[in-house]
Amino acid sequence: MLRQIEGSRAVAETVALCRPEVVCAYPISPQTHIIEAIGAMVASGALAPCEFINVESEFAAMSVSIGASAAGARAYTATASQGLLFMIEAVYNAAGLGLPIVMTLANRAIGAPINIWNDHSDAMAVRDSGWIQLFAETNQEAADLHVQAFRLAEELSLPVMVCMDGFILTHAVERVDLPEQPQVDAYLPPYEPRQVLEPDDPVSIGAMVGPEAFEEVRYLAHLRQLDALERIPAMATEFEEVFGRPSGALVSPYRTEDAEIVVIALGSVLGTIKDAVDARREAGDRVGVLGITAFRPFPSDAVREALSRARSVVVVEKAFSIGFGGVLSTDVAMATHDTGCTLRTIVCGLGGRPITRRSLEEAFAAAAQDELDSLTFLDLDHEIVERERTRMTTTRRSGPSAENILRDIGTVASRMD
Amino acid sequence: MTTQPVRFYQVGSFAVGNRLLDDDGRTVQSDPNRTNSLDSGHRACQGCGEALGARYALDAAMRASQGRLVAVNATGCLEVFSTPYPETSWRIPWLHSLFGNAPAVATGVAAAMKAKGRPDVRVVAQAGDGGTVDIGFGCLSGMFERNDDVLFICYDNEAYMNTGVQRSGATPPAARTATTEAIGSVAGNPFGQGKDLPRIAMAHDVPYVATATVADLHDLEEKVERAMQVHGARYLHILVPCPLGWGSASSDTIRVARLAKETGLFPVFEAVDGKVTGVSPIRHRTPVEEYLSIQGRYAHLFGEHPRTDIISRIQAMADRNIATYGLLAEALADTDPKGVDV
Amino acid sequence: MFQVRIHGRGGQGVVAAAEILSMAAFAEGRHAQAFPSFGSERMGAPVVSFCRIDDRPIRTHEPVMEPDALVVQDVTLIHQVELFAGLSTDAYVLVNTSRSFDELGLGEFFGGFHPDRLLTCPATELALEYLGRPLPNAVLLGGFAALTGQITLDAIGTAVRERFPGAVGDRNMAAAAAAFRFVTLEEEEMVHASTD
Amino acid sequence: MERPFAITLDVGSSHANRTGSWRVERPIYVDRLPPCNDACPAGEDIQRWLYQAEPGDYEKAWRQLVEDNPFPAVMGRICYHPCETSCNRAQLDEAVGINAVERFLGDHAIERGWSLPAAGPDSGKRVLVVGAGPAGLSATYHLKRLGHSVSLVDSAPKLGGMMRYGIPAYRLPRAVLDAEIARIVALGVDVVLDRTVEDIRRERDEGGFDAVFLAVGAQLGRRVDIPAGDSSRILDAVSLLHQVADDDPPMLGRRVVVYGGGDTALDAARTARRLGATDAVIVYRRNRERMPAHGDELEEALDEGITVRWLSTVNRFEHDRLVLEKMRLDDEGFPQPTGEFEELGADSLVLALGQDTDLSLIDEAPNVAVDDGVVEVLPTMMTGESGVFAGGDAVPSPRTATVAIGHGKRAARGISAFLSGEELVVPVRHELASFDRINTWYYSDAPRTERPELERVRRQSTFDEVVEGLTEENALFEARRCLSCGNCFECDNCFGVCPDNAVIKLGPSQRYEFDYDFCKGCGICVTECPCGAIDMIPEQI
């Protein structure tokens, strides 16, 4: 059913259609609206049977989900940023135990300096945890990916994280075609656990595994993620059959057929990039876009395939590995190391910095002229950076950089001294 | 024929079994068909109090739940020695997740059972003192506050034994651990305010809180039984001596626990809805020296120059417990025996 | 694509205004996208929200840099924030005040703008009159509809009633209608003035 | 569905890990000799019959008891119970009232009319038992059970020997004695009374007996020469008690003095009180500490108003008064005259200075060695004369009925072995179960149930029984105070306290066994065994 609806609300209602049995809530912006909405549905009885648990921390949220999933319940929770880092030990544990928990990650920057706005640092921080990570470009996709996430997770006994940009998607009111209950029921079978805590058939789950078997356990998890590379496209196809619209994939190409330059990115920025790319096309540049929907497992073959005719690739990232450069870029480089196309990284949108079409167009134009640096920080205010650098070289106790910069740009009153 | 209750002398009120009692009057442990929830072949040290406490508690819980039990375990000795791949010693459904999250994981299991309409399945969470009073404290407090339907059992051996006997928030004053060595002016663990988990649990007003030791099986089993009769968050704190960490003889595990109670250093009591409703009184009041002197972790208090000052401070702690809980009341042990009628 | 930027303070329903506008557009079968300038929402803090309306799917997620219309819910903001950033002289401007642009000292600034696209409207007074509370957002949407013709009053009504079911919605709708009439009259006067 | 590799493990898999290999010491179950059994002159397995009494199975307990001693009701009254003196429980609170439980079982058996186990299959051998006291009757009983036919000869008109003629009725009611003797006779015994055997060899040969047991006791009261006036009344305690037993009590007068310090002296004095004496005074040449009489007998006597003149000897008896010489103890503790004298009014003087055995019947049997008036015997109780055995007061040993009963049993076994030409095999005794092996924690604190006593007044004037028995309840109570020293009583402690579930419970009265596949040798079971029935021994490595 078509609705003009807030992204968080759309996700909440879709998750509810997936009949989760245990949902944990711990508030952190910008995922809070999702959990609030589900809580209301449980309270009203619209979602039943379901245990909605207000926990005391994100660590507990994931831990409760672990217990619920191991006991055979369909478990869901949501978090962001610091919350994800606070639960990170349990995040790894859920994957290690092979528990099909589904979690929404409302992507948000990580402090310090504390910042509630969107970027992808949080998702990147758990990229190696063993979770499947899917990125939504739109709220429509965000909603649809959750339905696929539960099925994927339960088929493979792996947890799935659906990443959607905080505020940009979670708080955006847009047109979404919400799934219908019969459709979801037809698409998503009841949870049949591979291992479960059952008095009639007792087992021990979570044994201590030494060097003699640990590597095998990890390798098996890797193979299951590789299986996902097969299952994700298949599930997307089935999804379209049931729901009548395409949604979900490993990658989503746009105007790449003849593209010399392919821009690669994750999440909502793809929309803005497509506008920019259309503009560059009109200007004569043969630019295309490749959205990565499945970041883990990483679809190396699909990426290589999409870049087969490109001479250059520009990776637009909302996160980066300090002291090195792009994170997604590294994966792309690995996937394309033998294609001979040049790779450039644009880091942008950190901590919610707006990513404007204009800036992107300029960058793409430069790329077309091979004038784009291999690592570019979009709209970076070099003047401010230089001022702080100078301050640091001249005075030992130069004070906290963040506050210095805010003072420079006049956002806070200058110190009385 | 007139019958008068004859207290059971030869077998004693405190022995595990009692041939003159009918089966349902006997302890779970005296039953040849007990579950042995923690089975033979585990890798606990010789004389491990925790292995003993775990079997005592879970077998009793199994009887109370007619075998419909799920256990969640925090990281620690109990987890490591019971489930080294490829062997597990557990005969019941068992889950280990992390060091600090056992209460939350148990909450999840309980929630799942509720959502699935399985009220028959009961949930137990277990952890050592580290997993309870330190790293798991936040989750435990949350579990208490929400009154989740979980029985949380702390096997308190008063230090981080799994990692090599380091100090925990439950380590008693003056005790030597690997991180509170018996050197310097304040030898061993410094005197602090202590972290009285049972009292903290009571402050949450959870329906049932109790302490017990492996030295009094009847008391322990009755408490598990009572705990299982209620729903909501319940807390059972069991003192389980660790021969390795305490430097006591492996054969003395139960004796040491008995002395902890008889000296008053470990008050054994029961609290319902936040109020103390019963204590198990001291039977033969014993000076703390008798308890301390048989443990290597207190060796520095004795020897050539005994630290009588520290010993008397410890005695004062015992005396305070005795006063606080009224541990010298008319011995229930003999008024509440495993008696038989004739 | 028609882009709107709404300025106000936390607690004045700035975000709701953009949301209702987008719902109204949706009700008319158009594509719309509403989103706030994301900050930690506190009463009194300056808040900006955005709304895009188009006949085809909206892909971009950048903030509205060059609005086609500007709605100012709180006139006290005009000297604080860069209120008019990216504003072209073709833009519509609707300010919640009983005073005129000249009285606000903005006459000179708006010199090059289309006079018929500039309007002040006493939305808070109307809100107090119809709702008994100083909530100008729905009221201003009525004015916006009249000023820009981008959306019908009916659509606003549908959206307002969906957002505020029951009596609250009705009263908001009545206030919006009043604002719509007020703006229409002002416009007509302006037309007469220009034709005289 | 296939479970996740390594992460999920199946129940029971830990049995593959045989932790028994860690062990350097292994626990083993042992049986130790309880001090009560060790101390019982009659060789009773006291701990076992207490154990059987605990569940209330009195017949089983009684049958266990009479395996060794056919006189539970008698013993329960007159035994000086060394078992209780040695009882480990005495070090915890008070000794178990074994004697009281024994008496309860004995009386219970008489009430129920339980009979002794039947005589064994006829061996064709005939044994002559001379003397129907405790030794003779005990021997008779055991010989019958061994299948031999017995002729029991006694010079008295009734069976029982000193049990009848030496012990006053207020300590041993005759009905009880008769009942327990009758049970033995009922086994088929050829009883000859009022007949004194003069020559044991002739008796044996003419009677064609295969063996003889001499249990003639010590019937002759010792006399000492005391200067006395003609009118002075002097008699000996043995005769006094004998005449009372025959319901033909002598005239003693109002003031009776008993001379001596043994139990017989006390019996005589207490009997005198019951015969009407207002003053019953015991004159003894040493002090209380050195008095051979048993403590509680003296207590009861003093309770009854008997007085004692310590450190005194009787110098002479002048018709209505005694002249006593005061004594003092020398460094060796022997009484020495002081030359100080005092007088004591007396109507009669009863001499209780010990008894001698009449051994005239062995004058013609020179092989039977005699020393200090008693017969020398081997451990089998056989005298120097082949086939002639002896026991009771006639052989060197403490002169108590319990000892005599023990002699009877041992002699019977000796005789039986002799008759079958076999070596008598004496079973090896286990190590003693000492108190330090007991874990007293597991035993509830419980005082001993005292046997109620008759009011002193009634007791003084009548021969009614002084000490009443236990009710069933407190008999059980008492039995259950037994610590079961050194022998498993299936308390399940070892089964319960093993951290490795390495103790297997074999079921009721089957006890337990260790599962050495998993026992790590921690030793908790040893520490926590209440009765010390588990030892730790080094592993052979």
C-alpha cells in the first residue's frame, strides 16, 4: 500500500509484518523512532505475540536478542553509532554463534567529537564481525530489505544488519509502498532454527573452541556468507514475484553499460549521485553509478563485472580508515585489482556534512579530466584545517581542536581570555 | 501406636541422604536418578566447589521444573571446564554467550519462551562472582529492575579464578590474589566497603533473594525449590570454595564453606520481596582464625608474626554479620531436621 | 521540482509543517520528500525543515540549498540565521508576522523580488483565534497554498486531518482556510494596486 | 537438521574425558571395629543391632543380638556395659544408651514371645555342662545351635546360677530371668538340678560325654576370722543373697553392717534395707576411688540411704557393736593400720569379701591346671585336660555375667572345633574406629535418654525393679544416636558431595562404589564421611 510516511515508521511497520517474537529497545538517535513505533504496536496488540523489552544498554539489547534467537524466537533490534560500538562484543558473538538476528543500523558518525548526524563509520566498525550488511538507498528499499533480511538470516543462520542513513532516510517522509501481511507471510516462512535450547533435546551452545577447530568454524562462517552471494539475487527475484516490485540485490548499476567512469557508493547518497551523473552525462561525460547493496558479503564478482568497460572508478564514501583512506575503496580495489582501471576515493558527508550535487558534479568532472586526486575530502575547509595546524605547531597547549574550529567558524562564543 | 517425631541422629540433619526417609523427603542429590545436570568428565580442578554447587543447584531446579529447564552461562571457570570442544558436561539445554551478559541472554530466552507460549520452560542464568558483581552487574541490575522471569545464580569463589586468581569485586579483605599480592603495608586485598550483591538485589525488591553454601545441601536445595516456585527475577548467591584460588586442601572444600558460615563471615539467609525472612543460624560459633588459617590466601596473616590486627578486623566483620542477621538465634538446624516419625 | 524551506523554532511544528506539505502533495498524486535539518530537537532552538515536490520520483537527499519557497514561522529568526541563503529573486517568501516587510526592515533586501510572491501573514494570531494555541504551522500552509498555488487547500486539509485526526485537525483546517482567505485577499488587493 | 560444527555439542560427550587419570590418591571404602563391639565381653555386634533397630525392625535387631547373647533382657539390666564406657559418642555429648536399648529389645522379645533360633542339625556329640549360671547357659545355647546335645547339671534347685542367687530381684526380676532361661531350655536341653558333680572324669566317662564345660562359678563366700561374741550375728553376702533368692531371708536386725567394697557388698547392703534394716552401713578399708564396685551401683545405693565408712576395717564384733580400726593408704595405695579405733552399733555383720570357687570336682583330673584358685584355660577355653573346658568365674577374668556369657560362647565354639577335630578359627578384628575419624558435624546434638527410676522410698522397702525400661520412642531415639563408627550407614554423603559424580549408589543396603574412571581423588568424600568409613590410599603409579 502506497503511503507518504517517515522512513523509520515504514521500517517499523514492515518489521512488524515479519512477526518478530522478541524486540529489544534502547534509545539512541537516529533509530529511536523505529523502536518507539514497534513498542506502540506491541502495546496496542497490533503486533502479537511479541515481547517488547526496554533494556538498560545496547549491550543488553543484543544479548537479549542472542538469548531469544537461541531459544528459537525471531529476534529484532535497532541501534546506531555509539550504541553499535557498545554492543560490539555481543555483535561478534551473535555472528559467531550463527544466530539469525536482524538489526537495523541507522547509520551515524562515531565520536569524539560527539556527533549525532549521519555517516558510515559505525557500519564500517563491524564490517568484519560476520554479520551480513545490506545498505538501503531509499526508504522503500529500507523497508523491503528487512523482509529479505529475516529470510536470508534464517536460511543461512547468520545475523543480518540493514543499514539505512540516519536522519537522511530515517527521518525523511517519502512515498513508500508498504508490504502487505499476506505477501510477507508468503515470502517469509516461520523460523526453523538450526540449533535451539529445547528441554526435549538438550544441547550445549557456545562451547569453548580451541586451535584445533577455531579456524574451521570461521571458515564455515565465511562459506555461509559466500552462499549469501548466491541467495541474495535469488531472493530479490522471488521478492519481485511476490511483491510486484524490484528490491534488493548485490549491486544496483545505473547507466554503467557504456560508462568510462563508474561511481561506487553505499546508501542514500546514491540518489544525489544519480542526479549529478545525469548532469555530467548531459555535459558529455560517460559516467555511471554502481550502488553496493550487499557490503558484506562483498560482491567482488558483480563489481568486477559492472566495471568491465570502465577505465576509472570513483568510490564515494561516508567513512574512511584514518591513516589510510577509503574503506569501501579497499574492497573495490581488491575486486578490481586485475581490471587496470584507476581508482579514486571521495570521502564526504562525515558527521552529516551535506553532500551537494554541485560538489559531486565538480568532482566527477575533474575525474573525467583525470584531475581528481586519488583521495579527496569533499568540501573540506582547508583554511580552518590550516589555522588549527598552525595553532598546534605554535602553542603546546592549543586546546581541543573541535572547540577551536567551532570558535573559528563563529558557532560558539570565543573564550574569555 | 502413639508416634512422636524422632530426630534423625545417626544420619544427621545435615547428611545428604537418610535411609529412614521416603523418597520425596530426601534430597535431590541422594536420588540415584538425579539429573547430574553437570555430568562427569568435566575439567574442573579436584575438589571444585563451583562444580559441586552447579550440580546441586541445577539438579534441584530440574526437579522443581519437572525437567523443563534452560541454563544460560557467563564466561568463567564453569563455562570453560564444562564445555571444551568437543565435549560438554551439561545434560540440560545450555547456552554460553559472553562474560558480562548472562542476565540479558537469560532474559532473552525467557522472553522467547513467553512469546512462544512455553510457560513450562524455566530459565536459569549462572555466573561466577566476576560475571555477577563486576562485568555482568549492569545487565543483572536491568534484569532485576524489569523483574524478568529468571533465576540468577552466582557461584561466588571470591576472585577471577579462570584467569588465574585475580581480585574481583567479591574478593574479601586481606585475601591474597594475583593482583592483590601479600606484600607491602596492606598485604592482600585492601579493606573496602565491599559489594553486597544479595543486598543490592534486595534493593531492587525482586521477589526472592537467598544465600547458601555448598556445605548445607538441604538449605541450598530448599532455596532453589522456593525460588523456582515464584516467577520474576530471583537471585541465589552460593559460596563455592576454590581449592586452587583459596589455597585450601581439595578435600576441605565443604569444610571451608561450612566454616565461612559458622564464623559468620558468610551470612546464610533468605529474603522475600526485599525483606529478610529467615537466616540459617550458626550451630557452633567459630572464631575466624579457624576459617582463615586453613587457606593459603590468608597465610600472610599467620606464621611468625601473626597479623592479629587484621584478624580482629575480620572478626569484627563476622560479628557485625552475626548482629545484623541474628545468626546466633535458636538453632533451626535441630528444630527443622530431616526427621522421621515412629 | 519545487523546493520549500521552512524556518522556525523547536516546538512550533516546523518539521510537521514540511511533513504535512509532503503528505498534501502525495494526496494529489505527486512525489514529495520532507525532512528536517537534523539536530537534537530542543524547545526554542532554531529548526529548519525541507520539502520537495515533483511529478517524478525524487532521488536527491541533499538539503534544499536553493529553495523555490521560504516559509518563516518565527520572525525573530530573520536577523539570526542565514535565513535567506540560496534564495533566488523568483522565490516565494511567506513570513509569520502582522508587520510588513518594510516594518521588518527587509523592504530593501527584497527589492528585486516579485512583490506578488512576498507576503507576511499573522499566522500566530489566527492560530490563537482558531486553535487557542500559538501553533502557526498548519495555518501557514493554508497561506502557502494560496501564495504559491503549488498545492490545493483541499490537499492541505486531507493532510492536516491525517496528521491531526479529529477536532484538532478540523480547527487547524479552519485556521488554514482562514489564512488561505487572508492571503487570497492580500493578493487581490496587490493586483488591484498594481492595475490602478 | 545438522548442528553447527563445534559451536553446538551433544549431551554426554564429556564421558570421553576420563578424569580418573588425574588421580594420585584413591578413596576406598573400609569397615572399622566400633569401640562398643570391641569392648563387649559377650562379643555382641552392638552397632549392627542398633542399626537394625533404627528403622523399628526390633525382631531383626533382637535376632542379631541373640546371635551372640541369649540374655538381652537380663543383660539390659545387670550388664555393667563397657560398651557405653568406650562409646565414641561420649566425646561428642553422651554415650549411646546401648544397655537400655538392649533391655528394650529383650523385654520386647519376651512380650512378643519370640523364640531363639532352633538347634542345629544333630552332630551326634554329647556335651556335659556343669553349672547353670550365665557361662553354662550361654555355652548350652551355643552348643545346641551347633548341633550338639547338652546335659546341663547344677547343684541348685533352679537354673541361673549367680544371676538368680547372687543378683537381687530388684535388679533382675525373676520373671525376666526365667523367661530367657526357658527359651534356652526349649531348644532341647537335658537339665539335671539339685545335683553336685564330685568327680568330673567319672561323670564324663560314665555319662559317655564327648566334652565337658566347667562353669561352676564362685559360690563360696570368703570368710575372715573376726573375734566375736557368741551372740554376734555374722554371715556372708553370698549366703544372704542366696537365701533371699530362695524366699527364706535370714533375720538381720535393725542395724546391718556390710564388710567389703565390691558390687556384692552393695547388693547385700541394699538387700538389707529392703529386708527392713534402718541402718545399712558399708565398711570398706580403702577410699571411694579404689572401690571395685561399679559407680552407678554405688550412686543408687547412696541414694537409697546406704552409708559407707571409708578407710576402715572390722577389728572385732562385740555382741551389739563393732570395733573398727581406721586405715590410711600408703604410697602404693595399700591400706595400713593406724591403731585408731572407733565403735559402730550393729545387729549383724555381712561379709562381702569376695568369693572362691569349689574345685573339688577336678581333684581327680590332675591335667587341669589351677592357679590362685581358678582354672587355667587356653584361648579356646580348654583346660589342660583334653576335652575339658572351663569358663565363667571359675577361670581368670573379671567376674561379671557378661564375661561369663562371652566365655560360654567362646567355649561352645572351642568345644565344637575340638569335637570336629578342627582348628578354631578366630575371625580377624578390624582396626578400631577411633573418634578422630568421625565428622561430628553431620550428627545432631542429642542428650541421652535417662532411664526413669522408681521413687527411692518404694525402692528401699521392696524388691520391685529399680530401673524402668525405655518406651519404644526413646529406645529408637537412643538407637539413632549411634554414630555407626567406622561402618557405612548409607547416608549418601559420598554420593552427594563428589564434584565429579564418581560415586555409584548401589541401592538399599548395597552401599556404594567408586567410579574410578572419573574420580579425581579430591578426597571430599573422605572428609565428609560422617563415620570415617572411607580411607585415602596412594595410587600405584
